[in-house]
Amino acid sequence: MGGKKILIVDDEPDIAEVLGDRLEAEGYEIRIVHRAKACYAAVVEDAPDLILMDIQMPEISGMEALVEMKTHHPQIPILMVSASTTQTVAQEAINRGAVGFLLKPFEPADLMQKVTEVLG
């Protein structure tokens, strides 16, 4: 892992903190933002090695932010997460450039498997 940086974008602070704690315990550097708009600034300030992004957020959806991020920062892998969605939405996220999709609630082992697949 070597201190790889992960940006968590989730409007639910409790969920973001749990994700962050789990990933920090595995040796990753974590930054959390609670709005998609804040994601843009965070990437410019300190580009992460991976973004974990919720789909359903106020103001700008994670899907809109995914498209924007892939346009301006195509090298950063984005793993989408959502509590309520369909297989169609998950496939749309993949088609728009996401490296994967996790349906909340997910097991910590599933999260770590996806993160390891992406970051090595």
C-alpha cells in the first residue's frame, strides 16, 4: 500500500467515518469530503490514488461528479458506492468510467478486495 491516498466522497458523515477508519487501519491515507463540489477542490489540492464516491448526494450527484472527474482527471480511478440503486445504475457508472461499484451495506472484506484490485 505504501500510504496510498483515498478520497471518500459521501454526504453521510457516519458512513464516511466508518469507511475512513477501516481504510486507515489498512494503512491508507484518508481524506473525507461530504459534497461532490468539495471533491473537485480536494483533487486539485492533493490528487488521491483512488476516489470512493457515493452516488446519491445533494447538489451534484455522484454520477455527475464521476463524469466531471473522468473528464478532467481520467487517471484517477473512481469506485462508486450507493445504498439504493439498480443494476442498471451500477452498469451506467461503469460505462461512465467507474472502476467498480459497491452496494451499501457491504462487508469490509468486499471493500478491501475492491480497493486492493484497484490499487494493487
